[in-house]
Amino acid sequence: MAPITTVHYLVVAAALFILGVIGVLTRRNVVIVLMSIELILNAVNLNLVAFSRLYGVQGQVFSIFVITDAAAEAAVGLGILIAFFRNKETVNVDEVDLMKW
Amino acid sequence: MTDPTTYLSHLELGQPDKTFLDSNELIINMGPQHPATHGVLRVILKLDGEKVLGTECVIGYLHRGVEKIAEHRTYTMFNPYVDRMDYVAAVSNGLGYCEAVEKILNVQAPPRANYIRVILAELNRLASHMLWLGTHALDIGAMTPLFYTFRDREEILKIFEKYCGARLTTHAFRIGGCQYETYEGFEDDVKKFLDFVPPKIDEYEELLTTNRIWVERTKGVGYISGEDCIALGVTGPVLRASGVKWDLRKAQPYAAYSDFDFEIPIGQNGDTYDRYIVRMQEMRQSLRIIRQAIDRIPEGPIMAKIPKVIKPPVGEIYHSIEAPKGELGYFIVSDGSTQPYRIRVRPPSFVNLQALDLMVRGQLVADVIAVIGTLDIVLGEVDR
Amino acid sequence: MAPVATTFFFYFLSGLAVLGGILVITRKNPVHSALALILTLLAVAGLYLMLYAPFVAGVQIILYVGGIMVLFLFVIMLVNLDKSAKEDQFNKQWLVGMVAAAALLGLFMAVYLKGKYLFPIQEAKLPEQSNVQEVAVSLYGNYMFAFEIASLLLLVAIIGAVVMAKKRI
Amino acid sequence: MLDYIKSYLDMNATPGQAGNVFWATVYIFVVFGGVSVAVMAMNWLERKALAHFQIRLGPMRVGPHGLLQPIADALKLLTKEDIIPSEADKFVFWIAPLIILCASFTVYIVIPFGPTHAITDLNIGILFMLGVSSLSVLGVVMAGWASNSHYPLIGALRSSAQMVSYEVAMGLAVVSAILMTSLNKTGTGTLSMIGIVQAQQAQQTWFLFKFFPLGFIAFGVFAIAMVAETNRAPFDLPEAESELTAGFHTEYSGLRWSLFMLGEYAAMIAVSSIAVTLWLGGWMRPFPNALAGETWDLVFSLFPGFTFLALAVFCFIGVARMPKHPYFRIQTIGLAGFGAVLALIGLILFAPPVRDRIFDIYWFCIKVAGFMYLYIWYRATFPRYRFDQLMKVGWKVLLPIAVGVLILTAVMGVIF
């Protein structure tokens, strides 16, 4: 088999990214949409780390920032989800049709 | 099995707390098979997260119809049955029943019998409180006191066994006095026990009284005010811990209690910690009573003159004593025959259990456990 | 220490990652999705290790799997989803979404095929033993400002999450 | 073959570092087997010690003084019916104990029993340990959720909140210890477990006594947090028997339940190992600075042998005190045999080549065993915290203390 190069990692990252995009665009459940976003962020991280093999450690530093961002996003997203669920008893994105309640 | 919500439907449960997910109230069945309900008590808890919004006690899993049985037994035959109600304080049950029948017969037990009764009843109070302490501590998570208290309770049970052959359901007293004279060496045994126990009580207190976690778990938990206690008919250490100085041994002395010098320990805060302290003090006071009784025990007969066949006059009588758990009362209606027309027992546990809902509302699940423990209920007595 | 059986582990881990990703977006039950996501995250952490980025791998496990995913599971348990699990899981625009995703995939393919030769195949020699030090120097040196901003972001997120999740503060 | 083994024994690296797959596999089997045995021994010891705290005897029937009780328990659990509630989510229910088990066993990969006695030495060792041990939360949450029952659910919610909260204080305490490793000429610290112990060696002190009392406080925070992290008394609310029957594993039985127990005890040993590595000098013998020199080295290297001989003497005392009744004959012989085996091991441990290699492992294990005893002691002494009090302790007491210690350690590190 051919040695594993950066391109291989990029392909995996692209696959994860596409899966994440499909999840975000097609699923109704907010929780799964949030998880798909995590998938996308992971794909990005994998790209960053793969490139850090070529260009130095900055990629890894950026991936740490992305993980921080993911934590913040998950916290706020799930907070919104709870607030939403409390009011509408549902977690489906297409039922989020009010700007305020 | 009935749907638990049907029980709750008639309950006026508090408004859910808006700080948590109020759409997610949990209804939990605690018991009848649960390690911390002291038998077969079933408590339906309505929870908001960990917070208790309301409780409903479902009792009757141990109902044996003791009161109904009484209507088909003679007065003497019914005597052993009462031991099976509060089986950790059988002597007190027997004492209350015998005194009630004596009262309706209008006879007096002789002084020596009364002294023996006091000694045994106080020993029984110690045993009951020890069992309470062990299980209560176990509920709150301290395993070790259980074994210490059981070790010391064993000494009391040994005395009972030597006296009347039974350890738990003693059937120690008869209508009109005591059946057995004290055995040889009874006084020595009791005196040895009196020297043996105080350091042990100190040991329990060492383990718990100043233990930070114990104090945090019990202080301010399960608060009940004196007024609420009186309104609900709560008696015993629970009432006294809320600051009401009410003890039937002082208020309406029975047996030989008027002869002794002792104090009624009371608490101020009415929380679980105060109830713990009050019971610990009561154990010391019991020792004090036993010591006085054993020093001054008079000679004489142990049985009053009562007819072979007990046929009380027509009438009704209520007599209550201070059992370890509170006021234990017997209401006897006699139709002049050899069998009681009706006997109604006022069990302290049953009445005290009413306070559970009031005490735990707005507190946490863990506090329900602590409060059930601190109420010191015995399901045999609650369900009868 | 040189990695052993690199090819095998790469295909194994990336296979797991992609499998987990597929499961995430297809499972009905969000808990199963979360488990699949955990699988993906762990596999990606393994890929980080293969890329000589042990620190990122550690952070991935400790933060993502130990923190964020527990948060997800916690919330899934709090919001009772029994009812919604029986409903249709895909929204009405799913076809459009798939087309968009396919278009994106096409774009990626095009970029890869065209840009494959732009970057060097020869990997830079990053010393593994001092990886943590290098990341630290970079993080607290060049990217100090970004680091502080990230901490601020987390603070904002904490406040935001508390405000959102609590009705009465 | 012999040469191969010999060449390895002379090597100065862990098998992982050396890239030696064969020896790494051997080490994995030895360590995992050792941990499993330690868990069984711990089980017996806990029951015995707890019983003696509580004026009971504990297991006495299976084998002399219940020595075979863990084996009997294991057999019983293995042959027990494996019940999966009909409403449970089967797959999640099935996989949850495995996750806990894997999480608590994987940690052992980086635990250094000696300078070369570790499966491998990752340069993110401590981060790896914290990360992997935090995975067990997932198992707990999944077990509670999959059981589809109220008590496990509450237990799981409690324990996930508890473990995540205490991880923060634990992590900060660990960071202050790691900060201490950087107090050398180059100013670079390390996350490697072996590196941390070597830093203590280089600085001639256990980190427990570094910047007294800072190291002490950090250690205290960690010691409390690790009890909470492993859900042991007095922080055992997730499985508070009197409240939630058995918490998240209420619905589990038989083999799966035993996997939970195995995982719990393995996690206890693992976090104790972290504490020992970080603050108590890992494999170092006591007082390597004050009592230095050849003589003291020799004296301390005799400890393992003497320990086993002492255990053997205990066994022989037990043999002497056995009732002289035919019924107890097999037990007496068994106990005597056990004592003889212990004495033999003790004598083998006196032999210089063994002595020099076992020395580090012995001191490491003894320190961990001290923590195990503490766990039992806590359980016998303390009542259980309530959930809000637990959270209060975690966030309002331990966390500020840990942050304060971290800042003070940094300041001290800059000054000195």
C-alpha cells in the first residue's frame, strides 16, 4: 500500500465535513444538528493538524482554539435547546418559528 | 399495580420550581422495597430534579388487623399481640396495654411490679433508640454506628431473654402486674449494664455529634415547628425536639414514674439534628431512671389480685404511655364480656408519619431519607 | 518512538471515524448518535496521535469526549425525547440539503485534484517529544492575544448558557 | 531467548519507548493481570477491614479467613443470570460497563511502577490519564440512561454532574504539580509520568513537601477530588444505597455488574497511582535525600522481603490460632501453605538481582496501598454528603483553593 500522506488525511477530513453538512442540512433534531456541527469542527481540526505536519505547530494551536470554540458553542447551543424545549416541548428545528416567546 | 399518578391527583402539590426543567417532573416510587424506608413503607415522591415537590405515603403493606383480632380474643389472650406492633419496643406496648386493662378493671399493680415495669420499659427505650440511631446513621451513610449500637442493644436483649425467655416480642407483663419475679442476678446484670452503656453512648456521640458531614446533613433538615407538631398530633422526641416540653412520664405519670427524678430533654430548632440530640439525651435520662429504680426497688408481691376470668365492667377507657416513639394510647371499649368490644390503638409512628410531607417539601431526595429515619417509624406499628 | 503499522492504523481509524460520522447523522435516537460521535472523536484523536500531535489528541479526549459529549448526553437525558424519536427524522428540505452537500463534495474533489501538488509531500520533522513545549510556546507566544480572546469567549459562553438554561436567575 | 530477555532487562527504557512490541504485550498482560488480582485482593481487604472497623469478622467461610471469597464471588457473578430489562436500550445497556472497564484499565498504560517499569511513557502521560479516566463518566451516564428506570437515571445525572465538577478541581491541582516540574535550569516541565517522578528526584523532594504547604494543599485537593471522582464514600451519592438503591447500576446483575465493580476498583487504584506519582515521589523510596547512601539503600531494599515475611508470620499466627478441630484441618493446611508461599516470595525478594528490580515497584505499590486503606477508612467513618453540599464543596471550596494554590505555586516558582 502507498504510504500515508497528508492527502489521505485531507480526504478523511473532507468525508467527515460532508457528513456533518448533510447532518446539519437534513436532520430535524436540534441535538443531532449540534452534533453534526461538532463533526464539521472535527473535520476542520483534522485538516489543521494534518497541515501542521507540513508547516509547523501553528495548525495544532489553531485546532486547540477550535476545540475551545466547540465547547463554547455546545454550551450555548444546548442552553438554547433547553430554553426552547421548556417553552415548546419539542426539539425539532423546523418548529422553531418564533423570534420570541 | 395502580398508576402512581392516581394517588397524586388529589394531592395539592406545590408549584414546580421554575429554575429547573419544569416540564420534567419525575414521579418516583420509593418503596415498598427500598433499603431506606424501614420496612414496607411506600413513599411516592414527586420530584423536580432532586427537589421534592410533594410526597404521598402508601401504607398498609404490613397490615395484620391487630385491632380486629382483639375483638375475638379475651383480654389475656390479646396481650401477646400488642408486642407485634412496635416490635422494637415490645415492652412498652405490653406496658400500655396492661395498664389500660388494669385501668378499666380498676386494679393497681403492686409497687414492685411497677418498678420492674419501669426498668424493663426504660431498657426497651434504650434498645429502641439504639436501633433508631444505627439505622438512621446508616441511612445517612455512616455504616459503622449501626454495628456499635447493635452490639450494645444485644446486652439489653440478653437481659430480656434472661427475664422472660424472649428477646424481641417479650410479652413481659401480665394484666395486674408481672408474671415473672426477677431472676437471680437481675440487679447485677442491670447494674453492670448501667456501667457499660454510658461510655458507649459517648462513643456514638464521638462518631456523629461533631462530625461535619453529619451536622451538615442533619442541621436544618426536616424542620417542623412546635405548633405544627401539636396540630398534627406528633408526639415523642419529634415534638420535644421542636421545643415543646411534653412527656407523658411527667405530664401524667403512670407505673412508678412519679417516684423518679429525671429531666425531659428538649431541642429548639425542630430539625433532624435536634431530634438526634434529644434522643441521645433521652438515652442518658433513661439510664438515670433505671439506676434510681434498681437502687430503690421494693420487695413485695408482683401480681395484684385479679379475677381468673377478666370481665371488665361496661365502659370505655383511654390510657396512654410514653413509648420510645411517642404517645402510645389504647382505647378500650368493653361490653362487659370477656372479649373487648373494640380496641383502638393510637400508635405514635402512624401519627408521626403524617408530618413527613410537611417536613420534606421543598427539600432534596436525600433529606427524605434522613427525615424518614428521624421520625423513627416502625411499619408494624403504622400498619398494625 | 516510531509508529508501527501506520497504514493499517490509518485506515482502521479513519474507517471508524467515517463510520461514526455516518451513524451520527442516520440514527433515530440521539443517544445512539452521541455514542457514534464519541466513536468518531476517539478515532480522530487516534489520527492526531499518528500526526505527531499528542497534545491535541489529549485535549480532544479530555475536552471533547470527557466534557462536551457528557454535556450532550446530559441534555439528551434532561429533554425527554421519547416522543420525537417516533417522528420523521428528516426535514422537508432534505433533498436540497443532499444536493448542496453533493455540490460541496464535488468542490472538494475539484480542489483536491487540482491542488494536490501545491503543498510538499515531504513532511516536516516535528519532534514528538517536545510537542507540548512547542504548542505551549506558540500558544503563549505568538497567539497570546487569541488565547486571551478564547478565555473571554468561554466566559461569555458560560454566562450565556446559564442565562439560557435558567429561567429565574 | 535468554539473551533476548537479558538484553531487555539491561535496557534503560520502557518497552513502549523502545518500540519493543513483544515486551510491551508482555507488560500489558502483566499489568492488567496484576490489576485484576489487586482488585480482587482489594475486594477481600475492604470487606475484612471494614468488618473489623465495625466489630464484625467479615468473610470467614470460604477459605481460611475468607481468603478465597473473591474467587467464590467471581464464580458466583459469572454464573448468575444476566438480566437485561425488557424496556432497556439493549446495545447501550450492553456497552456501558465495557466503557467503564476500558476507561479504567487503559489508564494503566502510562502508570510508572518504576523508571523502566511502565508499558510506555507518553509525553502527554498525565493528560492522557485524566482524559481517559474522564471517559468513565460516559459509561455511567449511558448505564443510567439505558436502564430506562428512574433510580438509575437520577444516579447517572448525579454522578455525571459530580464527576465533571470534580474533574475541574482535580485538573487544577494536577496543574500545580506539573508546574513544579518546571523548576529546573531549563525551565521546561513535563507531562510525562516518568518525567514527573524524575523531576522530583532531581529536585530532591516529593512535591508533597514542595513550597510547604502549597504542595500539601494541592495534594489535599486532589485527594478529596479523587474520592469524589471514583464515587466512593463519603461522595458515593451516585450509588447511595439508602437513597437510590444502587444508583446507575441498579438494573445490572451478574457479569455486567461485576464489570462495574472491577472498573470502579481499577479506577480507585489508578487515581491513587496518579496521586502517588505526582506528590509522593512515585517509585522513590522514603527519604532519598535525608537518608542517602549505600547503607540506607540496602536497608530500604530489604523492605519488600521483610513485608512478605511479616505477612507470612501473620499467616502462621493465624494457623496457630485456628481451632484444633477436624473441620478446620483443610483451612489450617491452606493457611499454612499460603504463609509458606508468602515466606518463599519474601526469601526470593531478598536475592540481590530480584531485590534491585522489584524495589521501585514495591515502594510504588505500598504507597498506592496506603491510599486504598484510606478509601476503606473513609467508608467506615463518614456519613454521606448530600448532593447540593457535594456541589458546594466541589465548586466553592476545592476549586478556589486549587486556583489559589496554582497561582501561588506559579509565583513561588518565579521567585525561587
